[in-house]
Amino acid sequence: MAVCCREPQPTLFHPLWLSRDTSPLQRFGAPVPVDRLAWVAAYPLEALRADVAFVAYQRANLGLLAGWTTVESRGAIAPEDLEHWR
């Protein structure tokens, strides 16, 4: 699946909840993926499929030249990852 950012994309699913605490990951037996984790989000099961792109936005200060801006990260769930989920 191509993840595109040239056109606005529809919001198909909203998170059920958001947390800055990583304990929900531990409760489900998942490792914390990075040291500087910003948010943990829970989505409905129907959102967890290979054809849905996820987008995370974060405000960041990129210094004197760029100043404050929005940094966007996009990703999707790989079909092979879905095979191993409980």
C-alpha cells in the first residue's frame, strides 16, 4: 500500500484513547519501541488492517532556521505483522 501525503486523506478511525504513559504497552506484553515515545494510542480492532495508514503529528522546534513546525510520521501495519497478533 502506498502512503501518500500530497492530498488530504480521510480520517477513517479515531483513537479510542490516548496516553503518554507506556504501562498500557506492558499490560499487553508489548515492548516500548523507542526511548522518546510521545503517545500510546488504542484503535478499534477494525482499524488494525494492512490497508489503513496511520499518521502521527508532533510539534517540534527545529531551531533558528525553521522554528516551530509540525513533524508528520506515517506508517502502516505490514500484513506479516498481523499474522502474529493475538
